[in-house]
Amino acid sequence: MKLIFKKLFPAIFIYFSRLAIWFILIFSAFSFSASATDYTITVTHSGSSSYIFVNGGLNLGNNPGISVNVGDKITFDVSASSAGHPFAIVSALNSSNGYSASNKVSSGVTNNGEPAVATVVWDLANATPGEYYYVCTLHPAMRGKITVNSVGVDSDGDGVNDDIDVDDDNDGILDTDEGFNDCDTNENLFINGSLTAIPVIGEAPDSWERITGGTSWSSDVNDVNNGIVSSGGVDWQVSASNSDDGGTWASFYGLRNFGGSRYLEGIYQQVSLTADKTYTISFEMSHFGMDFGSLSGDDAFINVIYSTSGEPNLGPGGSSTTLIGKTDVLSMGEGWKDQTLTFTPDASGDYNIGFQIELVDPDSDVAYINIDGIGIAEECEEDTDGDGIPNHLDLDSDGDGCFDVIESGYGDLDNPSDGKVGTEPTEYTEDGKVKNVVYKTQTEIDDLDGNGTKDYLEKGSDLSKVSDPTSLNVLEYSSVTFTASGSTVGDLGTITYSWQITADNGDTWENITAYTAANPNHPGKYSDLDKTTMKIDSVTAAMTEFKYRLLMQTLAFKCDLDVTSSAAQLTVFKTDTDSDGIPDETDLDDDNDGITDVTEGGDDLDTDEDGIPNRIDPDSDNDGCNDVNEAGLSTDENNDGKVGIPTVLVNANGLVISTGSGTYSYDLPADLDGNGTYDFLESASAATVVSSPSDVSTASHGDAIFVAKGSSDGVLGYTWQVSTDAGNTFTDIEVFDNKGEQSEIMIVGGGNPVFDDNYRSFLEFYANTDIPSNKYKVRLIAQDGAFVENTINTSLSAGQYFVAGQNSNGWVNFFGGNIGTVYGGGTYKYARWSNISNYYFDHRIEIRRISDDAIVDVYGVDTNENGTDEAHPWVTPEGFFKRKDNRYATNEFNLNDWTLCSGCLDKTTNAKSSTPYPYKQVVLPATSVYTGHDDDTLKINAAPRNFDRYQYRAKVRTLNYACDDGTFTTPAEIVVFLDTDGDGVGDVNDLDDDNDGILDTEEGTLTDDFDGDGIPNRLDSDSDGDGCSDVIEAGFTDSDGDGILGSGAPSVGTDGKITGHSYSDPQDLNSNQVDDFLETGSEAGIHTHPASVFLDEEEDTIFVSQATLQTQFTLFFNNEPNSTTANHASMNSNALRNRGWFDNSKTNTYRFVVEFDSLTNGTIAGYTYMFQHRGHSYYVSNNTSNFDTSVSNAQSVGGYLVVINDHYEAELVREEVRKIYSNTNFWINHFLDTKSPGYDGTLTGFDATGWVSGYIPNSEITHQW
């Protein structure tokens, strides 16, 4: 129950401390009445300093305070004083604590402030309780306080006085809930808030504590006349004045730098506060500055702070301190000004409330400001609308024109509304509540907008519409927005928005949230339904003619009407997403991405949940890669998400039949990771490289392993690439289906029998895998750069031979049968290429892939790099070349990979040739050169020597993410050490590099090449090129004829020497200090036969037969020899390409070549030095002569007419002569000997016999008659 004493006499408590005890007694004599009372007070005066009140013979004293009740009446008899001291009643004093006419109380007061009147009467019947003042209009010192109390007031007229009534205005809200507390608004909880005691320097005022921040400095208390800072006092920078509270105050020193840090003075006091109650903190402050060694006039303010334990401090050394509020900024020279803050604690307990100076500018030097009159008091009444009527008496607390009883949630059932709960007539309880009404608790009172403020305390205003939504015409699956808005007068209150829908042309409207809850299959996705702009994602045709409007409400202002915007209609047209003329509803491929709608999940599947069904979404899984690419069925060259390039043509069902890039057929999309989900429905991203391969070193034909690692959120794929040009370019490694494969197709061999240029020449190829027609072509390149090409225009199956013949009849005649007979059914394909011998086999051969012109296999190298044709041993104009067993195809020519048989096809049939061509014989390596080309580990099996310095890198990519073009690792390099004999010991460490039983040191230096065939002796099984292996000529055994000591692969030691072999000196059978394996030899032949003689018995006679080293090698050009009388051979130096011999009459005069069986390059008159070869030297004559003269002239200078032993030597001689005489005939030492053992009577053509080499002086011939 309310306390009567406090409600009647709240002023007693403050007056008790300020006025004499006798006043309280006198006051109580006429103030303790619960009914209206009339009072008469005689007013006299004491000069101009005070009024004197007298009542009932009692002298009330000078300028006394009085307390009365609402309803009382006071008559002031001012007849004795009003003439010189007009008596006025005011609601407040001015800033000088004096009279201002604007503050006069006008209601209920007569003669207020009038001079020379007898009485001033105040009828308090309608007075507002509170504090008032009487004051002389001329002399402000003549003043006092009048307190008007509400004792005995029954504001709601329910018969229960307000002091007992718990609902003073009968609005159904308890007074306590309306902010009324049983308290004294004038009770200051601070002790010594006036700071009256002047302490010793360095201490706080009585009842206060210093804020020190751990330093020895402190707040000072100063008298206005003598600021106590030191014994010498202090001077103010401007004149100081008293505060309203009195003549003493505390002064705070704010210092930017004191002892290296900032220092901020202050004081604090502990008070006990109650949770959720509001307290008013008030005080005065000023800034007079101080002159004490240095000026202190910088701007500053006071922080009001608190802590619940220990000293509150926001300055240096402070902790656990909370800011309540900041004061106004004080500039130097500002006088006293009032400051008020409110504080509502969250919890009940003791609070250390502090006041601390702070500098406005942290870089300021110093400020010195003052504080006084500090108070903290509980707020007892709330007046939300500030109309002077506290909420507990105010039927409209927020002043918005809507009664509290309505806004709190009761409603007002009376008509007209009276602002009170219930209906008239009304009965009341003893404590003033309306009977038969269940009062709401504080939590039950409406806060419909949920903002934490009860609706009756939140001022509202009229709501009106500002804008309406606009009707829309859109395509199906578009995203749309509707916007409307409203506002309240003065922008008061909170507007609540709710979008509504009608599906029946406005017959019924309901909130969209309710509609979609009741219709869960309703199309479209709504958002922001409680905002001014609503969004609908992916509208459908089923939503056409739906209408929408915005419902706007101010829920906290119940006296206002709800407002709705006008309706806006949504019209949705059928969609033709791909604009192919077929509407989506009948189109089987709505987005023309080459994937049927059914495959994409039908009408509604939306894999990435972006509001767009897969069937019209170009990127269904939203991974940044369009479906058309991830499906793997087509390309999207213009990146529009559709098949091919424009123009796209579709059939009546909307299925793509062709595009600008060709026809199109539907198939199942790719699922490269094989997990059962199409790649275009499975989000993925590009792979990244985790680690790169490292460099590897291995011996020739050794293994090498490269490892790369990648990372991906999908299925990781690897593609290894190789660079053969030091990393300038890289190409994918090709690996196919069968063991031994490196390329799809490879060169097997070829030949040019009997130097024929238009009949018997042939080439042989082998297919390692199935090959479609027109994928490869064969280029034949002459040494002058000219070339011819032939396309392999037939498909090949894996394991088939492809054979090309210069002339089909010629091929049949040479091999002795048609190709089906020779090769066997199904194992071959044949084509006639009439240009095979265009360049007389002085050409290189390349297999090129037509799509990118890449070279996949090659035979031969460019012999005209420097513009001068050089002879090379791989050119076989009257023989054949054949790939050795277990050799891979490669785009780099390696002579050691090939068997060369010069002059072997010296007859018109393969069977009759000195060494027939081994057709249909390919031995593939046991394993492919590369394994793991599509894995993280690449292995090179038996790395060929030409792989030395190749570089390898892996491309890592996400296989099921078509837009991942791949990321490359850093390349790694392979170093292949040469191991020519394949015995596992690299040549650099091998003492016998070719396992011929001869130490490398015996075979010469690292680069010595006796026969000039490009193969150093230490690697050459026939170092002198005479057709007899070194191992045989050295005197050792070679039972299997492979040029290697012994039979089969020998065992070797770590130094590469053959185990168990003596390595004795190679033999020199003719004892000429030249090992036989380095001395060209040939068979002996009869140069002149003995003549028959007739003689008598016992007569003597002499038989003479001249023998010499002799060769039956011939290299006649096409259709040569062609004369039965021209029996001597010559050559011609014209042209880069191979040219053979010609038969000529020995009487013709030509230049000739002289051969010396020693190394010399000295000057010989009449001759020009050319070159050296196989230990011999060669000169060309400057003059011409017939054959016999040429023979004798050559012998006369110590040599002999050149003898040609093989095609390589022939081309060396011809090319060297051409360098000196570009087009000349010259004799060579070959002629027809009809007495030679090989002569069979054939004188002309391809099968001519009897041609032998001429006499070589000093030949090492053994004679036996």
C-alpha cells in the first residue's frame, strides 16, 4: 500500500536538512489534513532581503518553505509589503534565482505579482502537484518554496484516494506498471553532495573517495576565494563565481603528461541501487582555468562512471569501469551549468558512482574544471509524453490520441470511449481496481510490434499509403519484384508489412505466408514478405492473373486503421527459353544444350537450387562449367550454353538436328568418374598441382620413373607430356592398346632394288593399333628440301602391315608373288605410290599425323643443312633399311635402331639378291616405352639414348569437370647415359662399349670413326666398314654372327668387360702394324689370267697371272649398263641426289679420282685433295684422260684409280667431286671382265654380271700355283 506520509509530505526530508527544526513543527500544524483547507498568511518583510510569514500568532520566519495540498486555498495578506515588494507565485525561478513574468502561475491565482494590492489568493483546487516558488518581482533574495501535494486526491473519482488507489486512472494498468514508485523524488542518495567540507590537500571531500589511478595525485577541494592547491594558493585564469549549491566545490586536474603518462582526477562514492529503477544524476560544473606554474585552459568534460568493485577509473590504471554518460564540453571561462543524466541498473547492489575529468583533445596539455551540487535520486513518476501529467494519471500516456486502455490490449467498450477499463456503471475494489476485470501483468500488456516498448507508451500517428505496386507481364521462370510503401505522420511508430495474395480476382485476400502454408505445392518462391519490396523467384504460367497487395499496419497504434495498397496483377507468358520457336511445354530440349529435358531431370529438378530447373539452366550444377561442355557430346564454340554455333536448327519436338558446326545426335551425357551421376549434374572445380616430378638419370635402355601429385574435389586425371626441345614445346605422350606400342603406326623398312627409279622400290609400315583412313600421311623429303606426300587412305587394323609399291607389277615381280601370297590373307594393306623413288632413295621419310602435322616416326636426317649435300651411310640406293628388333618408333632418327644393307638388293628379285629383304618381320618390345601416361606415375621402360635431356610434365585436371583445361606441373628432365651394348654398364664407365672383345682404347679415341659411317669405332661392330665384323678380324669367335664376342648376351663385370675373355691384342695378320679390324679388306681377284702357250717337250715356259684385292660391288644407275661394247664404269657429279654408275667406252676422256691407301693431304701437281675415308685419301684430277691413261696416271703418283666398295663410299666420292666440279664425268676403277667367276654372259641391264674392280698396286695377295 502507498505510504501516506511520503505522499503528503515529500518535502520534509530535504527540508529537514536545510531548515530549522522549529519550522517542521509549525508546518505540521497546518499540513496534516486529508481534506481541503483554507490558509491565511500575513506577509511582511525585512528590508529587501526576505519576506516574513505570520500565521495564528506564530512567526514562521524569514523566507520559509511551506507545504500544502491540492484543493487547499491560501490567502496571502500582502497589504504591508506589496507596495515596495510585489508578491508573485511562479512555477520556476530564472537563471539568477529571481522573478520572470513568463514563469507566473496563471491558473487559480489572483493579483499575482501585482504591486500595491491587499491580498494574493491561490486556489489549489486544480493545481498540479509539484514545487512552486514565491518571489519578490523586484528583489530576488526575497523568495521561498511552496510544495503542492496531492494528498487526498481521487483522480479517477472511484472513491479511493490516489494514495491508496493502485490504478489512479482506472485504465486497467497498475500505477507501478505505469512508472509510479513509492519514493521521494527529492531524496539525494549521495552524502555531502554539496561538498561542504574543505579537506586537507590530497584528500577527497568528506564521504567521498579519490580516483587516483594508482598515483599520488588526487582531487582537490577548493574554496572560491582561495583555491587550495598549495600553501601559496592559486589564481584563476578568469573570475570565479559561486555555484547555485554554495561556495565550495571540488576541482579536477586533467593532465596530458604527468610522469610519462596522462593523469585524470576524480571522486566517487558508493550508493545502493535497485535493479530496473531509473535514477537521475545531476550536478553543476564550471571551467575557470587555473594559473599555477602553467596555464590550464584546454577544453574538457566529465565522464560519469561506475564500478561494482573498487575504484572506478577510465583513465590510466583503471579497470572494470563502465561509462554512464558524458557531460557537455566545457571551454575555459564557462561558468556554472547544470548537467543531468539517468541511470537504470540491471542488478540491485552497491555501485561506486564516479565523476572524472577527460580532455577533449588527447594532445591537450592541461585543464582544471570544477564540480558541485552532486545528486542522485530515484525517479518516482514517469511522464512519457511530457505533458505534465504522470502516466499513472494520464489516460493517454504517450499523447498519441489513443487511450492507454485500448493500446494496452483491453479495448474500450464504452461508447463514447472514456479511456477506462470496463463499462459503466462500474464498481471498484478497496484498492481502487475496477471490479470484474482481470488486470494484465506487465508482460501481458501489449507490445504488438515487439520492439520492447509497450504500445501505450509508444506514440503513434495516422498511417497512410505512399505508393502502390505495378502490374507485371513477364516470361515464365522470371524473377519479379513488387514494391509498395506507406508512412505515418511524423514517422512515428513502427509499420508492419504483410504481402497478400488473391487467386480468385480479389474475392478473398490472405497473407502469402498463410496461403503458401495452406498450398505447399504453390509455384514460385517468395521472399521478403514483410518488407516493402517482395521478390518472387521463378514464376510459372500457373501464376498468371494472380494479384498482390501490401497490407500495412501500425500494430502499436490501435486507434489507426490498417492500410492496403492497390492490387497489382502478375501475368506470366509461356516460355521459349532457347528461342527456337518451340515453347518449353512441348520442347524436349528447352535450352538446346544437347541434353534432353528428361535426362536433365524433367520439369522441376533443380540440382543447384538456384530457382531455375535444370532443363533451362545452362549450368545445372552451378560449378561454372556449362552443361553442354560437361555432357561431352558437342562443343560450344561461342560459349552461349547451346550446342555448336549459330544457326541452331531443331525439329518439331525442339530437338537440335544441326548447328553451324555440323549435324548433331543425342546420346547419354558423360559420367567420367563413373559414379552414376552425370558430370553436368555434379559440381566440381579445377584441379591443382600438389607436387611436381623430379629429375631422373638412367643408363641407356634403363628405366625411369616420374611422379606428380594433384588435388581435386572430383576425379583427378593425369596426362603426361614430353618435350624433345629443352622445354620449348610439349606434346602428349601417345600410348595405345598393345604392348610395344609408342606410336599408332611405324616405319618397318624399305628398299630400292637395283637402283630402279620407277618399278621395284617399296616401303613397309606396321599398324600398332586400329587406325582410320586418312589419319596419317608419309612425306619423302629430298636433300634440297623438295618433298612428295602420300596419304594412307585406307583403314588399318592393329597388327596389319601397310605396304607401298612404286609399281604394282614391279612389286609382284620382285617379291615373286602378289601381296596376299607373300604376306598372307588379312595381315596387310597395299597401295601403289608411284613417287617412292623420285629422289633415288636419297631422301628421309616421315610419318605425319594429318590433324596437327606432328611427326610420329622418321627415317634419315637432313644431309643438306649447310647448303652442301653430305653423304650419309643410311642412304641405301641399291639396298634396303630395316628397323631392328625391339626398337620403338620415334620422331628422332637414331642410326643404331636400323639395319642397313647397302647394295644388298642387287638383283631384280628379292630371292636372287645378295641379301634378300626380310619382309613381314617386326619384333616389338616386350613392354611399351611408356606406362602410366594417364596416372600420377609415369614410367619409361628401357629409355632409348635419344631420350637424353627430354623433359616431362604432367597435366592434372578434374576429369568430370569439362571446363578444367588442366594445370601443368613443373617439368623434370631425364638424363640417359649411353649404354650401346645394353650390358647395364654405361658407355662412360664401359671399357668395351660394343662387347666385341676389343678394348675401347684399342679402337681409338672416343670419336675415332675409321669408316666414316657416323658410328665411332668403339661402338661400331665393323669399324673399317669392309663387311667383316671387328670381333672376327680381331681373331676372336662370334658363333651367332651378331658382332658380339661369343654366343648370346655375354656376362660382364662392373667395368663392362666380358667375363672370362682375355682381351688379348687384336690380330694383324699382314704384320703391317695396323690391326686387321681397322684395315679395309676385300677378296682377292684375278686381274690378268695366264695365257696358254704351245711348246716342245722339255722346253721352259712362264705363266703369269696378276692378282689384286677385288670387289664385285656395283652401283649402276637405272637401266645401266646398257651397252655391250662400253665396258668401263664412270660416275657423274651433277645434282644432290644419289646417282649410280654409267658404262662408257674406255677411250672417252674424263676426270678421274685417285685413291691412296694411306692418309695424306699433301699437294700433288695436277690433282685436288678431297677427303679421307677408312684410312685412305682421295684426290680428283684437274685434267681429263681416257680410262687406261687414268689408271696409269693414278699409279704414277703413288695411288690407284679409285675402287668403290659400297654405296656410302660411292656417294662420298660423288659429293666431294661435285663440290669441286659441279657437273663432270669421272672414271672409277671398275670394268667388265668376262673371265671373272661371276660372269654368266649377261652384259646389260639389272642382271648384268662380270663387273669387277681394277688393279690395286701392292695388294697383299698370297699366290699359290
